[in-house]
Amino acid sequence: MFLKSKDITVVRKGGSTLQFPDIEVGHDDSVLLLGASGAGKTTFLSVLAGLLRPNAGQVLVDGGDFYAISSSKRDQERGQKFGFIFQTLHLLPSLTLRQNIALAADMANVPLQNERLEHLLKTLGLVDKADRKPDALSQGEQQRAAIARAVLLRPQIIMADEPTSALDDDNANSVMDLLEAQAKESGAALLVATHDNRIKGRFKTIINLESQVREAA
Amino acid sequence: MNSVTLAVASIRSRALHSTLCAAAVAAGIALLCSVFLFSQSVADGFSRNAAGIDLVVGTKGSPLQMVLSSVYHADIPAGNIEMRDYEKLKRNPRVKMAIPLALGDNYKGFRMVGTTPDYLRLYKADFASGEVFAAPFETVVGSGSGLSLGDKFAVSHGLAGNTRDVHDGHLYTVTGVLKPTGTVLDKLLITDVKSVQELHGGHDHDHQADSDHEEGGHHSKSDHGHDDDHDHDHEHAHKSDGHDHHSKAEHAHADHGHQERAGLKSQITTVLIKVRSPLDLMNLPRQINAESDIMAAVPSYEMARFVKNLGVGRNLMIVLGAGFIILSSLMLLASLASGLALRRYDLAVLRVLGATSRRLSATVLAEALIISGIGAIFGVLLGHVLAYCAVISIESLRGLVLPEALLIPRAMDVGFILIGLVSGLVASLVPSITAARTDIAGLLARGRG
């Protein structure tokens, strides 16, 4: 089991409390976190990725307590074992596509494997655009670049936050196909948080975050 | 890709902001750098050219003027003293070396100095060719004069090189050319003191007091015949313009009851003195100043006072420069902060990709240091150019301060670049802490950056 959570509770700034179900993600699992906006999907992902210390509960990565290690060690583990895809993709506008993808290796302090980068550019059809800035690319190209960045280091898990909700059916399907293919190729588990019901059928495990919010007393 | 690459990318993506900030840093550093360079090179120029002269003795008047005109050849002399004053000084037991100076003529703006070979020794001058003057109207020229061995030339009255009254009755012959010394000597023409006295005292004189300076009057070139073109010489020969000087000089002559003709023949402008001991430097001026019509000035003391007066303006410039640097630091702070606000989401992404919070701080710090460092380097370059322009635009510093030396990098440049970097460091403190504390989960939850 790669990732486990137990009794996670987060108190939000307003005072409301979020309680999350325990999850377990194995090495080749694909898990869907389903919930409406405001249900705390991103918050839960942040906690699982070591970006937000929960007020109670535990996150175990490869069996170790993720919040018991130093924050810089946690940052490094995240960089090496987790791949992220954001809804807004968020490629750095001042860097070229190639630099944006390479950023994953740089930030995780891992030497960049150029063959891996070139391989990804080729499979994702980005070779011609590699030296352009994100602004000069289409939404689809940016999406593929974001996926390339997420899988560059062959992470253990790919976390995607609303990867499809802004897309039409065709594009949503092709993005999910890509994500699944890349996860498989990298040997990574897939954890997707979304309110997009269209992609439900693709996942082995579905965790519903609905009705987990408790308003402050 | 490290923090520096990221910082460079960020700087380039905000080129205008970054350029303005660097320009502000450059302005402050340039101001400081030029002020320090300028005052240092002026002070250096003064001390280099003082050449170990302990005292200057001349006619009563402004001691600063006397020092400037006789030591630095940067002002006009106030009047003359008698040759026998020099003879007397030479015999004084406190005096180690006494060198007479007779000023008053120029050739194309290069001052003719009537003196003794000791004057050349004072500046440790070496000959590039030829030898020291021996006969009347032989001359040794400074390396910057453009004259060469064997050249013959006539001098003009005054020191500025714009008079048209030419002593064309006598031609000087160049018997020696000096190697460059980096001092005023390079722009001087040196001859025996007797030659200058001969030129000014050896003719009939019609010394009708002061009318002689009006170029439009009977002295204009067209009015001169060869026979009478020296009839007004002495008047401005040794004194240049300004009636104060004249009346003083004339007054002195009257007191001594000299015939003017004989008087000029036995007059000099000043005497440069080296004393035997520091104690003599205290006592000799007192002894000299007790005499009725000559006075002694200590160049180092006069120049210290002069530089101190310059210091007021200098301090103002330093305050201005420091103000600029503080302002530029604030500008940089504002720019970094607004840049961070724009890039909050970028920073969050970097954290998600594994960057530690320290690394984000380092990126912000690198950005600030690159901008302020580039600004400081340009500031130092600009400072050198400004100081150079200041020196070449001030006539009286010509020959005294070597402008070319101002374009050469100095150790203190490193200090100025450090000042610039420190201003960048200060500016980046708050933004880099902000970057480190970025609430990533909150940003991600809110969605777009």
C-alpha cells in the first residue's frame, strides 16, 4: 500500500470542520474522490500530498508517517513520489514548455533524464512546441505538457485536481485516456478529485466526499 | 535549472519593472561613486603635485591663490616679490632648498616658468631627450607640450593662452624634453629665471598703470610695431588680470623706491621652499610673515582647507546618493512584492513539485540580487564616467588631476557594488519571507493564481 490516511480532520479558517474518510491507494490503484465544489477535495489532496498538516489524523506514505518527518524531507518526498495535475494546469509563463517539464526534476532535486523528457515530448506530440512559452500553446497542448511534468519522474502516484471539468466530452475522454496511459507506463497509482460524474466509470474505487462537512457549532 | 535560472526567467518576464529598479540602483550608486572618485582624485592630484613643497613665499594676498598659482599652476599669481627676498630666504638656515618661480607668459596655454634646475629635481623629472637649459632663452618642456627638441617659439603675455601680445623679440629654444611625470610639470615650459626677467625687464617701459589690459585700446595687435610691442609687458606679465593685483604690486614697487625697469628685472613671482625640519615649518612662516610685504603659505594646510570647503557640496551629494539608494531599495521591494503577488500561484506550483520553502526564498533573493547587482555595476561604470566628465569640464583641474585615471577600475568599486547588493538584500527580506510562508493548500483550493 503506497498511501493511507486515517481519521483526517481539518479545521478551516472560518471554523468549519472537514472530516475525511480513510483511504488506501495501492501501487496500481485508480481512485476517484467525488464531491461537489466546497466539499474539500483540494484540501484533502493537499493533506495527502504533505502540503497541509491536518488538525488530527495521520497520512502514511510507504508506511511512514508523512507529517512526522521534517518539512524539507516531506517536500523532497513529494517531489519524487507524487505527480500533480492542476485544473488550471499552471505552467510557469516565463519558462518554455521544455523548462516547465524539466522543473519537476529540478524542484525535486533529481538529475534530469533527458531521454525521459524527449520520450514524453514525443509521445505527447509536443516536440515541435518544446521551446515555446505556454502562452503560445493551445489548451490541449498545455494540458499534455502538464501531464508530462506530472509523470516525468515516474512518480508512485499521480494526483489530478479536476482535470476534466472544464473540458467537453471528447477532450475529457482523451485527457483521461492519456492520464491512464501515462500512469500505467510510469507504474503510478491514479488519484483524481472531481465533481465530474462523466468519468466515474473509469475507476475501481470511488470515494464520496459528500456530507463530510460539519459546520462550526 | 536552479534558483538563479528561475530568477532570471522572472526578471525577463517583468523586464520593464526590473529595468527601472536596476536603473534606480544605478543612479544612486553612480552618484556616490562619482562623488568619491572625484574628491579622491582631486585630493590625490593635490598631494601628488605638492611634490614635497613645504612653503610658498610670495607677495601678500590670498594664500590659497598663491598656492594654487605657484604649486598647481591652476590660478593666476597675485603679484611679484623681489629677487633679493629669494636671496635672503636661500641663506636662511631653516631653508633646505629654495626655488624661485617667475610666471607670466605662456605658449599656446602652456605656462612658461622661470626657475632653476632644482625645480625639475623637485618632481624627479627625467629627460626623454636633450638636457637642462644652460644659456638664456633655452627651455626644457613638459611631455604634454607637444614641443620637441630644437623647436623655437615665442611666448605671449598672461597665463591663459588667449592673449595676442607676443614677445616676438625673443625666441625660446627647446633644449630638453621631459618624460611624463603625471604632474603639472607635463604641461609646463621651464626656463632659467633670468630669461623671464630679461624678457620683461630688458625693455623700455611705459608703465601707465592699468590701461594695458584693454585689448581694444592701443595694445591690440594691429597697433603694435615691432619696436614698441613690449612697452606694456610688465604690467600683466607677472600679474595677469585684475586691478587688485596691480595696485598691490605697484604699491610694493613704490615702497621700495625701485625704478620699474630695474624692478622687473630683479623680480620673481614666488619662492618654493623645502625646510630642514618640521619645527622649521612652524617657525619659518612666522618669521617670513613678520616682514612687511611678503608672506608664506603652507600648501598642505591651504589645500586641506580648500578640500574641506569642497566637502560641503560633497556631503550633500553623498546624502543625495544615499537617498537614491534607499529609494531604489524601496522600489525594488515594491516590485518584488507585486511580482510575488502575481506569481503566488507559480510559487505554490514549485512547492508542489518539491521545492522547499527555503528554495522559494532563495529564488526571490536571487532575483533581488541580480537586479541590484546589475544596477550597481552600471552605477559604478556611470560613476567613473561622471567623475571623468566632471574633471575634464573643470578648467582649473587640467593637468592637476589626470582624468584618464578616473576610467580605471578601483578597489573601492567593489565596495559600491556591495552597497548595491546590500540594498537588494534588504529589499528582498520581506518578500522572501512572504514567499516562504505561501499558503499553498489555500492557494490550490482557491484555484487560479
